[in-house]
Amino acid sequence: MPMREALFRRILFPTDFSLYADAVLDCVKDLRGLREIVLLNIIDTRMHLSLGVEILSQRAKSELAKLEKTFRDKGAVVRSLVKAGIPSQEIVMTANEEDASLIVMGARGVSLFREMFLGSTTSDVMRNSKRPVLIIRFKLVEKLGKIKCERVCRDLLGKTLFATDFSEQSQRALGLLETLKESGASELVLVHVVDRGETEEEAQALRAAAEKELVGVEHELRDDGWRVKSIATIGIASKEVTSTANTENASLIAVGARGKGIIEGLLVGSTAEAMARRADRPVLILR
């Protein structure tokens, strides 16, 4: 399987300086193989800005300077940017301008983050970015009357569950996972979900065919140094993948942004988006 450009070569990390963003940043600091990070804060011009863009920009630069130091202490190259506009649009544009290899975001943001399962900015970036997006999720718990983020990204690359539909897009996504080996990844769980079949017999036949195809993929990955397990199941793809991730105690769910069939018409497939919304652990959307 051909090697691809390392996913952690240049990370773009948008931050709103919220509790949730700070927790995500702690996960980013622990990523092995991180070479360069671009920190980004966006002043949302849709909001009523009583202090003005210039004052908010100076405050943001001050906060970003503090974050820069923590990455330099770990030996990473770090830069920071402040922009004004609509956050999701600015994030996607900046990722292209900076040639980011990966965008890392939290599932929630500063606005109504307790009520939203997947923040609108994260959702919009996931749908519109042409670059891989890592969505890191935290459990929100109340301790001593305060809301805190309970970390769920320890050993992020310990066991990666990869959902495949055997499409060309899935094969390209699997190739991108190869780059994670330099960051310590070594264990994969391959999952294929049969979500069609007019009869039980037809569905079981498709499952048996998928199991055979998974065996071939397993052999190739083992030759590349992975420890691999494969599972073929029947049901709704997003539900089956997230359920299997829980059963297998996967540390990360990875999926191609698009697959075959009806989801080809979307920039990010409905199955991939449903996984990102449903999962209780980090999700990596690969492109």
C-alpha cells in the first residue's frame, strides 16, 4: 500500500479559547509525530462586537501567544493567526491557504456547547473541507457545581477502527492511515456493514462475501506491520460502526468522507456524518 503525506505534518487547530477547546488542545499536545501546528482564532463577524474587531484581535493574539509557548516547549513549529469572518468558512479557507494536512476540532464550541451534540461550526467544516478532519469528543461532567471535560482521547492511536465499504474512496482513506504508524499506531479493527439485501438470505450472502474480501485486506495490512482484526456485520452502517467501536474499545474511529452508492452526491457522506454525530469517541474523517 503506497505511503501518503503524514497526517500530522501540519495541523490546523481552530480555537475559541473555550473550556472545550482547551481540552482538545491537551489532546493535540500529546500527538506523537506532530511537526507543525497553526493555531487559529476567528472573530465571528455575525456576532454583536461591542469591543470592536481590533480590540478582540489584540486579545486573541495575546491568548494565542500563551498557547504557542506550550508547543515550542515540545519541539513543534508553531504559528498563530487571527481572522474575522464566519468561523467555518475561515477554517476551510485557512486550511487550504496553509496547506494543512489535518484539521483538528472539538465536537462542541463555546456557544451552547452543553446543548449541542455536534457544534454547528464543526459540522460545517466536516461537510465542506477537502482536507482530513479529526473531531475530538469529550464527556461533559459536573463536579462541585462546575462543568468539566472528561478526557476520552488518551492513547488516541491505541486501537483504530476503520469503517470500509471497499470503494475506491475507502481504499484511499486506508492508505492515509498508513502514515499514522510513524506516530505509534499499530492496531486496526476493520469493519464492513452490509446495509442492503431484500431478504435475510441475501444479506447473509453479502456478509459472507464481505468477510472474504476483508481477509484479503487483513493479509495486506499484516504484511505492512499492522495487528488486524476484521468484522462484517448487518444493519445501519453508522449504528453498527459506533456500536462495534464501543464493543472493541476502539480509541479512534476512522472513515472515508465519501463512499459508494447514494452518498456519492455529498461532499461528506451521510454515513460519515452520522458516525461523527453518534460516536462517543474521536472520529477521523479522511479525504
